[in-house]
Amino acid sequence: MKFSTQLVLSIIGITILSLSVFGGIAYWIIDDGHNQNHNELLKHITTIIHKHWLKTDIKTLTQPSLNEIYEKFATPETLFLIENIDGTCLVAGNTTLPPSELASNIASSSKKTDTAHANHGTLKMDNHDYHWNTSQLPNSQYRLTLLRDDSTGQHQSDIKLGMRLLTTSIIIIWLAVWLSLLLSSIISRRLKEKNEAIQYQAMHDSLTGLPNRSLLFDRIDQAQLTSHRNKIPFALMIMDLDNFKEINDALGHHFGDLMLTKVSKIIQETLRENDSLARLGGDEFALLLPDTEQDGAIICARKILNSLKTPFNIKDTRIESSASIGIAFYPQDGDDAETLLQRADIAMYQAKRTRSHYVIYDQNKDSDNVRQLKLMNDLRETIKNDQLNVYYQPMIDQRTGCTIAAEALARWNHPELGFISPEEFIPIAERTGLIRKLTLSIAKQAMHDCKQWQDMGYEMMIAINISTHCLQDQSFPKKLNQILQSSGISAYNVELEITETVLMQDIGRASQILQQLDQAGFNLSIDDFGTGFSSLAYLKELPVNTLKIDKSFIFDMDNNEDDTAIVQTIIELAHNFNCKVIAEGVETANSLQQLKNLGNDIAQGYFFSKPIPFEELTLWLQNSKWNPAYTTKKLKEIMM
């Protein structure tokens, strides 16, 4: 049932219920008013009778006296009955019943009421319905009963009351229907606008307003149907801006956003009306060209590249841009959206490597493309089935000499290709959008292993690397918290490591998600600290607990005084911001001692252990002098 129909029926139902209740109350009030009027009339008559006819010297009331009273105060539908304490009765009015029988009927009617000694009631007499009220005359042996015939007057009153209620009901229901239709129209319109806005946001990029990956996939599916029907191929392009990272780092995130917005408008001006431009993330765009063969795609790519060569101004800064474009065609390069996107992506990276600006995908041209495509397809299945391996590298507290945490690192042993380096498969996961699922898969396994260590008596934290794509996903904090809840460990035992360069690229978008993760209780660490240019400005704004010094500064500390000075500066800076410091890449005892002298908090590196699987690290914890022999309370004290 539609919302508008539900609203109309609900308002009509409420209206009818309200009319029934208030109509009943009105009828009761009117009926009660009749009784009150007759009681008042009865009082008045008894007062007159007592004052003028029952004087001190006259102790009896005769029939003529009663008739005279009747003529003065009664109507043709009314009867007067006078009863004496000696049992004599007088009646005045139009009735065929003797006075004694009338008194008997009234007495019988009084006995049927629920209240003892009732002074009012109803009775049927001479085929008429009478309502009677009775009253004792003051200081007298007489009692007066006033009877009124309700067969005509009350019936007419009921009809009038009913007609008024019916008319009022019709008017109110008519108004209620129109009001409900108006309200339902307004609410439905606003809900429709809100749903359309939500749907638009879900299918479009918030920065440029371009279609996002989801809407692009829908349009590719539509293009497939058209291409299959018309037997005409279509082209899919992946475009990545050259040197965008350097411009973004040098001029700032806001400037980079303005540049992306400007570039998207420039590209759109070169496209046909039925072509689609989408933003996949960062500085990566996709172009869908329906009904386009190779010559048409090359012409389009050249037009885009030429348009970007023309300098443009952003905030009084002259910018020249260039791009690398990869092109794939349906159906020869793939028969689904994901395969086409992957192969266009491979061609784009080949264009970057060869600096040829645009490349058409050719599987036979480069053997690396075959490997890349295989890794893309196999990585998806590996992540889906939670088949990635997690290795751990211990982290040592330099004050106590105990293992305080372990960093979880993804490893992939391919069943055919053997060991695949993270430097190879992590970029593939990021380009294909699999990095979010990969991160959650590693987090799930790492938290499970951390719980097992806790059950063995090893109170430790677990460090998990977070990709920039995760910090752009509003649902990521909720998904991570669900994994945490199912693992049985506390958020305090989880440290999330975010690369410094990632924060610099998207600090505005990442900040909100980082705040949510901090509120959930997770510890936050900036990884590779010291490799960027703007981190100091963000330390006071982000809920960071730890700084992790990049290993490039640790490797040569023994021989390079500049590296030592940089490490010392970072340690002092972190402590001034109440942050802990982790030094990774520790390989010698001398480096470890130098770090301790400089006030470093936590050390990590091959000096202690290389990254190893869960089982091997468990044995290492049992046999190593760096064994984590402390309680949860002590762990918290160390990290404070």
C-alpha cells in the first residue's frame, strides 16, 4: 500500500473515531440537558404550588387547583400527578389511565432503576414513551410528578441532533480527506526529493558531481546490451593525471580538489552527448564511449590530451596538466565491466611507464599484462575466501624490554606463481577497489589471533595498516567495529596505522572517519612519519596516539648524524604532543641503544624478528627474552 493511501485512510479512521466519541458525548450532554431543564421546571412548579395553593390555612390540594396549575405551566404533551401521603392521587393532562394506576406505573418504573428512591425514569403508557421526574413539595404531605411525552419532541430533537452530527461529520471528513491528500502530496514529494538526493549521492562523486564506479558499471551493462544488439563495439578508457600527487602535495588538498573539478569540466567539453565520464577516486577517471571503434577512441583520447595541454588558472596559479590513458574495447577485451576496467587499467599503467600518453590494450604485446590480469582475478577470489596469509612482526617496549604489540602484514603465496610481494599485489588491490575487503580480511584474522595470544596469557596489541580507500568509505568504521565485536578483544588492543602521505592527500575526507574510529576506542598511529611535508600542521587536529618513524631514518643512524638529528626531533615533537613513538627498521643493537638514549618508546625491526606466521611468533614469544610478561593494567600504563 502506498504511503499516501495509508496516510489518507489513517486520517479518515482517526476522524471517524473522533466524531463517534465526541458525537456520543454531545448526545449525552443534550439528553442530560433535557433532564436538567425538566428538573428546574419541576422545582419551579413545586415552589409555586407550595406558595400559592398550599398555604398554612389550606392543607389540601383539589382537582380544580391542580388543573389551574396545569393550565399555567404545562404543555399538551405533559402530565401532572399529585400523590398524598394518605394514598389519594390527582392527575391533570391528557391520559386515559386512572390516577392510582398512573402512580403504580411510576412506582414500578422507579423499582427498575439501579438507584434506590429514584426521582426520575421512563415508562410506556398509551403507546407513548414518557419521561418522568418527581419532587416532594416543601413542608407538605404531597409529592408532584411531572411526565413528558418524548415520542414526538425527543424524537424530533434526536433527528435534528443526528442531522447536525451527520452534516458536521461529512464536512469534517471531506476536510480531512483533502487535508490528508495535501499532506501526503507534500510529504511524498519531500520523501521523493530526499530519496532522489540520497540515490544521487550514492551514484555520483561528491567533489566533481560525476558518476562514480557504481553508476559507471550500470552504464557499461546498458552499453553491453546495446552493443550486443547492434553488433557495434564500445570503448572504455581509464585516465590518470600525470604529476597530480606532486601538485597536490605542493599546493595543498584544497587546491588539488579545485584542479580535479576543473579537469573534469575540461574533459566533459570534449565528449559527445551520449559519452559518460566518471571519477573512480583520487585523480583517476573513466570514460565510456558507446558505439565506438578503435579510430573513434583514438580521436577522443587525442582531443582530451590536447585540451589538457592548454594552461588554466586556479587561484591565480597557472597550471598545465597531462594524462595517461588506457583503452579497452567490448567485446574483444572483455565481456563484463570488471574485466574491461582491469584491462583498460593495465593499458593505462603501460602508458605511464612508456610515457606514450595513451595505449590500447593488447594482451600479446606485453607478458606483464597477462600476469597482472591473472593476479587481479586470483586476488579477488583469494580475498573472498580469506586465503591471504597474515604475518606478524613484534614491537618491543624499550623501557621494559617486553613485546608490547605485533604488526599484522598481508602475505600472498600464490598456488601457481609462488610468493607475491605486497609491493605488487597491494597496488593491484587499490586500483581494483579490493583494498577495503583485503583490509577487513586481514583485520579479522589479526584480531582472532590476538585473542588467541590473550588466552595463552600474552597481553598484546595488534597493529593493522589502513589504506586511503578505507578512509574514504563511510561504512568502514562500522564494519571494523563488527569484526572487533566478534573477535572478543577490546578496541584498546587494536592500533590502526595510517600512512602519512595518505593523510596529506585526503586529510579532509579522512578526518571524519578517524574521529569515528577514535570514538570507538581504537588507537591511531601515523606510519612512515617524516616522509611528508605537512604533517606537523595536522598533529593537533587529528586524534593520533602514536607516530611511527619511517625506517629510512633508522637504517643509517650509526653512520649518519643527520638521520640521528631527524629521529631525535621527531621523538621530541611526538612527546610534546603526548604521542608515543615507534621506530621501525631496527637491525642492530647499536641502533636500539641509540633510540633508547633518545627517549624512543617502542622499537621494531629484524633485530628482534622478521615478519613470521602466527604459529612461529607464538613459539618466539614462548622462547624469547622479549616475552610480554605483563597484565592488561600494566599494558595500559606503558601506553599512557
